[in-house]
Amino acid sequence: MQLKEKIAAKKFVVLGEFEPPKGADFSSFLKNVNLIRGRVDAFVVPEMANAVLKASSLGGCAFLEREGIGAVLQVCCRDRNRLALQADILSAGALGVKNIMGVTGVDISYGDHPHARTVNDLDLLELLDTINKLQDGKDLAGVDLRGTPQFCVGSTVDMGASGDLLKIELEDIDKKIDLGVEYLVTNPVFDMRRLQQFVKRIDTEKVAVIPTVLLLKSAGMARYIDRNVKGISVPAEMIRDIQKAPDKPKECIKIAGETINRLKDMGMAGVLISTVGWEDRLPQILDMAKL
């Protein structure tokens, strides 16, 4: 079942985030994907996550589709102007990519090429409007296309926003829905209570909310996220459990699996599992979550 159909049928969606390699050798990328082929509905291929140079999302998606594996293309405002973005989207449609996800992109200063120039020719809502227009058969100049791409369109949502920023975030959700967005991926979730409070403010009949479950690697990583990543809190007991565990990676996998089960019990639309380089641990997480 395609991602679009599964979302429409209100079935629990499982997405896996797989970063393409920093290089032209995709063998380990494919090896890790094959470990869970058939257990994940689609693989999200980030577009240079954290502004670190890697093979492109389009390249990774084309590679997966060639292998008969469903992929989600990330299109990022940060790196390309409107011409290049439209070209990539049209190319993805021609290459058989059926799912797309508009993202803003992490600031270049955090990455490994801090002197690169940020583009941001289009903001996120403008990018989603571009996808919508291309699917309707016209480019941003109003010129008719010869063949139109069709996607299951998604984007991101910041559930950690507060105050006026939260108000803007909620208003933007309505705008994204009007632009054809069918699913929204949250930032990493550790605090279920906070997620429940946020989701109550969204009409989940109109858009699927898919939380991100981030695989922690250590108590230090959990503590750093809790202290330094805005809008994300990691419960103190979770950090203590990792710190006390004799097998810390096993405990982190257990936490991820239990988090997924809680999301299922809450009736969430699905989950995006992000392992940040530990893709070979994904089978164990899926086993723990009985997926």
C-alpha cells in the first residue's frame, strides 16, 4: 500500500529516515535499507541534514526507487533557488518518486561548509505552493508543463513552539493543509504529555500528524538535547535509565520501541524513526515495537 493510501485509510504509518552517504558509494545505504525492506512504508532521505554535505535527497530517492523501494524526497528552501527547486521536483516525478516533504533546512552555520551561501529564495509556504502549482500543471512563471508530477505531500511542524510562535505555527498548519499537505512530521518526541497537548489543537481529520522518534545513543546525548535543543525536552527519568543501564545501546533501543508503542496507543497517524547513523539498529527498534 502506498503512503498516500495508507494515510487516507487511517492506518499506522512507519517511516524510516536514512541519510545518503557522504560519497558516491551507496552500498552500505542499500544494505541497511534491505535489513527492513517491507517493514517500513517509505524511507525519508534527508537533504543534507544539519547542513552537512552528503549525496542529495533526489539522488538517494532515485537510487531507492530503482531498487523498488518507496522513498520520500526532501526539498529544502536553504540551498536552491526557485528554478533549481522546480527542476528537482519535476525530475523526482519523472523518476517515480511518489512522496515529497517540504522543509526549511538547518542554518548553514551549523554544518561542515559554514561559508556556503544560504539561498532561501522561497520560504516554506512558498515552496509548498510551488509543489501545488506544479501538480496542477504550471510552473511558477505560469507556463504549462509537459506532464505533471503527482505526490503525497508532507511538511514539518514545530510542536515545541510557544507563545506567539505557537500561534504562528498553528496558523501555518492551516495554510499548509490548504496547499495540499497530507502529513506533518514533528520534531523528536520524548514527552508524550506535551505531544498530546499540541495535537489537541490540530484537526487530525484534515492532516496526519507523524511524530519523530529519535534513537538516543547515550545519556550524554539525551542530556545535551534536553539542555540545548529548543522546544525538545527529555524526561529526567529517561536520562537516568540510560545512565544506569549496563547495556546503554540496548536501553536506548528499548526506549525508542516503547515510545513507538505509546504513540500507537495514543492513536497517532504514524511514526518517523530517526537513527542518525545507527540505521543498522532499526530492525531491533521495529522488533521492540512489534512492527
